[in-house]
Amino acid sequence: MTRRVVTTATLAVALVALSVSVAVADELDDYIDRSADASYAGQQATWCTFSGETEFFIVSVENAGSVLMVEAAGSSQMLSEGRVSTDGSGVALADWSSAEMADRYVSGGVVAEVRLGREVAVLTINEDGQLRARIWFDEETGATLGSEVYGAGEELYRLTWMIDFNPNPRRIYTALGEQESTYDVVVRADAGSAPQSLAGYELVDTYAGPDGSVHAFYSDGLFSFSLFVISGEGASGPFVDAETMTVDSGSYRWILTPSDLWVQWSGDGQTYVLAGDLPPDHLEVVLSGLPSPSRGNILSRIWNGLFG
């Protein structure tokens, strides 16, 4: 079972939707079903590290069934299945599909623990004999209290944890009654040249974006990412001063957030933006299956070297 949440950000040339997915092995589906319908409130902390950079973030969350309210830095978002609203405006997907759990993930079992003074069930997920993720579920409500995601060599990549927890949300019901959001509907689009699969991730949906851009959503049931394909080459928006990394001799710009890693590059006359929660070792394999960054001609490289 996959849960997807969408939010927006300005990249000057595209409307970007972020997607989050959670899933477990078949025998643990009951925990996920309960989590999707859980009601709770509290403070949530997320820590993520990549290539020497670390991000840490604390937000207030309230969940009631399929609706999630997130508050941080004076801003409030209401998220539900396929839609998000912020400050009176929002985005909604016209339709969306779910992804099955990939066969590469194997349940490592369920262990009982006590966290925040509450009884929890800890689900362990392995891949190729190595630890890939742990998820903590509150036994009473079914809510997700915490999760860990591991990269290659079982190195911790992302940690999310409720630092306080209340099984009785209150403000979200008032907010739902006061909500008057206008939604821009994002419609389905032809997949075009988007690969049907990438490193074990399956193409789930494709959507039309501004100026002929395409948003392709991929998932393996546990992790997911969005791939945006935009006509024309060149970096823009927050990626101009972003960090760079090299994969298979190609140079990519990247930005780390507590919940997602964003990667941008240009190739074949198009600009690509990838945003997702997949682990770093998965990301490298995914990038290897996509068009490589263009190096440009010698004059453009000199120009960029002098003036950025």
C-alpha cells in the first residue's frame, strides 16, 4: 500500500510535486492499513545526511484519517490523497496509482518495544541481506512514530521521529472546517520517452506540467521519486548555487532537504529535475539509467567557468 503526498515549489520553469511513499512486506500490510487511517498529533523531527551535508527539521503535525496538517515557520499545509493546499491555494492530481512492493525487499521481522511510553511494533526491512529500513508503529493507534532509512553498507541516511505524541488531534478538524482552498488540477499526460522502469522503480503515473514539461512518478513500493523533464538546457532557481556531485563522469547539482534529495542536470537538449526519498545508492543507479549531463562545447564551458 502506497501513500502519496504532494506539495509545490518554485523552480522558475516548472511546477514541482514531491511524493512520499511507505510500504512493507505482504504479511505486514495490516500495520500500513492502520497507519493510513490513524489519528494523532505531535512534534516530528527529521534528520538527513548526504555527501557531508546534514539537514534537520522540526514540524508540528496532526493527522486525521487521510488528511495531514503540517505547520512550520509560520506556514501551514493541509495534505490529503493527491492534493495539498498552502495559504489558500493548492494543487491536486487528477488521478494517481499505487505501486506494489518490490520483490527485492524482505521483512526482517517484527519486534515489540516501548517508545515515548507507548507500546510499538518495530518493522525491519532488508534488501540483499542488508538493512534498508525500520518503521515504528504505535500499537494503539497504528500511527507511525518513527522510521530509519539506510544507504549502502547500512549507513543511516534519514531518521524521522515523533518527539512527542498525542492520540487525540484537535486543531485539524477546525482547520478543515475553515479551509477554502482553490486547487490547480494537474492532469495525466503521455509517458513519452520516460522509461517504464529504472533500477527497480516502476513508472506509476505521468502528468503534464507548464510549457510542455512532463512529471513522471516512480515507486518501488517503499521509496519513490518524481522526474521532471523540461525543454531546453540550463540551471535555474535554487540549483544555480547548489552543490555538485559526479556519477559515471557526469556532473549533477543537488539540494538536500530533510525529506527529499533534489538533483538537476541538462542533457539531450532538456533539463531534468529528480526529487525523491530514495537512498543514495539507489539514486546513483537511477541516474545511470537516464540521459547523461551534457558537457557543452568548449566556449560554453569557459564562459560558465568565468561567470557561472
